[in-house]
Amino acid sequence: MPDSLEGRRKRGKVKKVMKEYSAGMLHSGSKRGPMVTDRKQAVAIAMSEAGMSKKKRGKHRGRR
């Protein structure tokens, strides 16, 4: 099954951010913000930038 273009782009963005973290160049917030030292924080930033951190919700259920 071929990968979707969107999925490849998201993985590429995550890869780019994690490379920045490995090189010690990843900042939290803006480029002047503090450096990221925690791997879990780097993963959270990568997922957020790639748009993968949004929770998928089911249909809204009304009151019964």
C-alpha cells in the first residue's frame, strides 16, 4: 500500500525537528527561546509542528 503524500510530509517534518534536537539546535518557542534538552519535549514539538498531535474525536453526542 503506497504512503500518502501527507503522511510522507509529516514524517519528514518530524525527522527534520529531531535532527535539530540531535544537533543541539532545537529551541522551544522562538529561535531566541531556551534550548530543548529533554527528548520527550523534542518529540512533542515535532508532533505539534507536523500536525500530528491533534486528537481525533468521534461525533459529538447530545444530551439524552
